[in-house]
Amino acid sequence: MRSGIPIKTALTMLTFGALILMPQVAPSLKNYTSLDPHNIPSVLDFPLPKTQGDPETDPVAMAELRAKRLQATAPKNLVDSAHSLDHFYESLLRGGTTQIVHYGDSPTTADLITADARAMLQKEFGDGGTGFVLISRPWAWYGHRGVEMNASNWKNDIAGIALFRDGMHGLGGVSSVGGLGATAHWRLTRGASRGTVEIAYLAQPNGGAFSVEAEDQPLGEVETTAEASAPGYARFEFPAGSTRFTLRVTRGMVRLYGAEFLKVGPGVVYNSLGINGANVTLLSRAFNGRHWAAELNHYKPDLVIVNYGTNESGFAQFVNGTWAAEMKEVVRRVHAALPGTSVLLMSPMDRGERQANGEIETIALLPRLVSIESGVANETGAAFFNTFQAMGGEGTMGRWYSAEPRLVGADFIHPMPAGAKIVGELLYNALRDGYNQYKLRQLKDTAGVQARENQ
């Protein structure tokens, strides 16, 4: 069967009961001993079950939730004293294609939060295309809104727990390795009149070959053999109205990273790059610096969002010790690879835990982690979005768990789709407000120049 499992179906069907029913962090998290990414296990991961009255299926509940969102508009939780986001705002104002890459942990793997922010940005500034999608699902709940996907006979190698220790994990942190018989299928649920599909791969000695088709018609074949290992890209224009794409390995073994679908014309491309259980050391250590810089230079994002912290927030030694240094290293790497590009550090959401008295309260270390991250942003010249404060601050997950409809799962960590939509809207509102302020500054600067010229 060609069609993949849509995100909403996956969120409904695939539930990890043991994870959902545990109000406390898994005991293995207490055994943290070092900064090695392999020693920081995932906080409870997806998927989450839907509950009765879920706004995804209850129009009345959805309308009530929308009204609550409008009443609880976030205060100014986007701090950008160094005007790091001006490059991003300038790209939006100029038109053309604006690229965003959003690195995060488990919610991002299912395109939660990111999908809603993407939809609102594309509605206002134009739809530049689906963006980057992995070759095959590393997790059953992995997805990207607007794409159905199905793949077979691939072995996925994930940064942080990778068998390949070369750090060459592509843009999204996942390598898909396959030989003859390995195939990948994508169906775009929002077709494009014209566009391109680009396959990212690792060119390497003794590399194999793969072919790409659109609507069962060949677009071309790619040889991945090279004298030395390095990122490779193969771009194909596809016929107007194409929605179905197939990739097949035709010879040997290949190591692929993903497919990027772009439309012809201006608009926003918002790439959701989540790794299950990820923490900040994924980008500061697990990614080979030179390889990641080459990937970033190829995609040329106008905005890089770094969105970690939940998985680290249970480790006081790490957070109070070198977490800030690891985050600074991530920002340094991005600035070195992309001088002048916009960088936004996005704090984790609230994270709750049930107390002995039955109350659900914010985990003690989280506010300190958010404060440290704010300081890192200020020190490195990055922008900072305080997700934790924007969604309501301390006790939010307890309130969200008690809400009707429920906005967070019983782990008090992962949002339900309706809760994720709130966070996505908060991020969008902050960026939109910042963009409007940027335009006002531009107008004032222009008026000032004209006034001086007229003197």
C-alpha cells in the first residue's frame, strides 16, 4: 500500500501506554553521569492518545479553545536586543523564498508546533513548498504535515545514537541506508503547479545509485560514488501538478538524508528537524562541525531556531554546569557557518510533575534552565523566545492537563495537537509582531534620512 500513515492517524493509533501513564520521568534518567549524548536518554516520547472532546474532532470544543487563546494572548516574550532577527525580517519584507530550519526534540519529530507556525507564516507570506522530509520514518509517529510517506528496506542511523561515528548526519540528523530493493514514496497533499524535488545524500567511495520518479515517470538517476565523503545534492524539476514521487536504489548501497520539495515562486519554507529524545549536545557535539556547516551553507536558512531543554531539565549537574557552554557552542557553530543569519533560541515548554499531595507543579529546575538560556542568547547576540512564560509560566502543564479539552498528555510534557497549536500560534504571533516592529524601524530610518537630506 503506497499511502503513508498521516500524523493524525498515527497520534490516534500508536500509543505507548507505559509512557503516557507515567507521571514521573523514567527511572533511567536518574543515572545521568556525563554530557555524552548517549547518556542523556529521552524524556517520555510520542505518540499521545486523543481524548474525548479533542478539538481535532469536536468543532464546539475547537471554537471554545480558540476563544481562550484570544483571551490569553502572550505578553512580549520575544527578546532580540541585538536585532538578530533583522536578517529574517528583511527576507520576509523582500519577498522571494525565506528558509527556516527548526531543530527540536520529540514534539518536532511529529511536526507539532512547527506545522501550525508554518501554516500561519505561509498564509501571510506565501507558501514556498513543503520543505525537507526524511527518506523514511525513524519513528512511527514521524511526519510532516502536507506529506504522506511510505518507505521500505532502509536502515535509519540517528545522530546521538548513530552507528556511523563520522558525524555526517545531513541537515536533519538522520541517515537512511539502503541497497537494491530500498524504495521511498512521498505524496504531497498540497500539490504545486510547478516545483523541484532535491535529494540530499552522502557522496562517498563505493557509493551506489538511485533513481527519482514523479507520477511514475523518470526524472533522473544519481551516482553517489566519489573519491571522498562529502554532502551531495540532486535536484529535479517536476511536471506541473505532480504529487506522487518515488525513489529507488538501482545499484549498490546509498546513504541518503532527505528530500526537499519546493514550489516555484516566493514564500516561506519551514523545515521541522526533530530528533526523538534530543538535547543540545546533538548540535554541539554529535554533528560533525564541517559537515553541518556545509549542509547549512547549502540550504541557506534565513532563520535557525534551536529548541531544546526538556530532556535536559531533569539533570541539575548538567544544567548548572556546562549546559550554557554547550548552547553557546551551538550558536557559535551556526554563526561561523552562516555569518549574519538570524538565530533564535526557543526555550522548552513547561514540564510538570505530580507532587505527593497530588498537585501537578513545574519541575523545579526548568525556570533556572530558561533563565540560563536567556542569558546565553543575550551573550551570543541571538534572539530568545520564552515559550515557558508565553504559555503561562509555572503550573501551565497542570492547568493544561485539567483543561477541557485536555491540552497535554499524562506525562505532563508532551502537548496534544490542540496544545501544540497554541504554542505554534504563540511563536507565530511573536515573530509577526517583531516583523511589524522591524518595518516601523525601517520607515523611521528612511524618514530620518530623507529629513537630513532636505535640511
